[in-house]
Amino acid sequence: MGTSMTNKHEKRRDALTIFTESIHKPDSRLRGCAHNQECYHELMEWRDEVLEYLKVRHQQEFGLDSYKPPEYPSRY
């Protein structure tokens, strides 16, 4: 594999990791809207489904043993 492919591969992996972190990171405004619309638990269900999908994609793209859950603060 050439250097540019390796760099592209690493950039895609890093981007997926950052995207996954963005899903973990709480958004108080959106969560407040969900509380107001009485769909907070459903929002969290969607969040969990998306995180599971991202984990599978990470494993497909970068190998089954490559996924290690990020160590985020417990508030996430």
C-alpha cells in the first residue's frame, strides 16, 4: 500500500473516531428539546443505535480488533 493510501486510511480512521466522539458528546440544547417534546428516551435509543452502527463500520473498515471504545468522561 502506498504512502498516500496509508495516509488516507489513517485520516478516515481518525475522522470516524472524531465523528463517533461527536455522537458521544452531549448537546444540552438538543436534549432539552427532546425533553420538551417528551422524546428524550427515544433520542437516546437513536444515539445508541448510531453508536453501534459506527462501531460495526469501524470494525469493517479497520479490522475486528481495531475498535476500542473511547475513554470519555462519564457524563457522556
